[in-house]
Amino acid sequence: MVNPEPEQPATGGDRPDADLDRADPDLDQADPDRESAYALLQRGQALILRRHHAQAAVVLERAAREEPGKGSILEPLGRAFHHSRQFERARETFEELLEVDPSAHWAHFALAATLRKLGRTGEARTHLRLAVALCPTSDLYRRALARVDPPTSKTDAA
């Protein structure tokens, strides 16, 4: 990979604390080419926007390893897995997201959609009900719930 930044002199230039950097063993082991979790997240989201979901999943997995348990990373990672048809991994990621924030209505909705793809309609129904309960104004969640939990007719209720 070509680095677009010009190389800096090894001496640290005119900085008076340049010798302190070399004295810290942790800084000596740092990889200057290593992307931060934030940079990986940004790159992964850009890939999602371009519909490169499998590539986004690879990048976002790296971000998730850098910053475990971050909802802001888990949400697009789950979406990338789902849209690249990696439904089992999407399920695991959305469940992890719900461990971080159990009240995340979108995560319940996304988990339900993934569970439906896995043929686990009963579990999907539960999460759709939770999504509707957490965000009762969402027509999207209500329509999705109606598809897996059609209203019973009056003859069924008798």
C-alpha cells in the first residue's frame, strides 16, 4: 500500500519532546499504518453505501476487534453481514448489539429480519413485537409484524 504522506525524518524534526517518543516502548511497537477503529468504521460505511456489503463486513470486523462492544460499529457490521447473505453472522452481531442496548428498536427489527431469513419465524415474531412496543409509531415495524403475525379472524377468536 502506498502511503500518500511524505516520510518524516526519524529524528522527530524540531520537536523538543521527540526523544520522549523513542523512550516509550509502547510507541516503538505502534504501527503507523494501522487504521483506527473510527477510520475503519468510516471506510466500512462508505462500502455499504456503494453496496459492497461483503467487503464492508471485512473492514467492519476489524473495527469491531479494535473497539469491542461498540453499538456504532455493530449496527453497520450486522447490516453488512445481512446484506451479504451471511445471516448467521448477522444474527450473532445483532444479538451482541442488543446486549449493548436492549432498548434499540431497530436492532430488534434487524434481528427479526435476519431470523426470518434463517427460517426462525417464531423468534422473529418476538423481536418484531418488541420493536413495535419500543417504537409504536413505526409503520415499517407494524407492517413487518403483520407479515409474520397476521391478525386472527373473528371466527378464530370464538
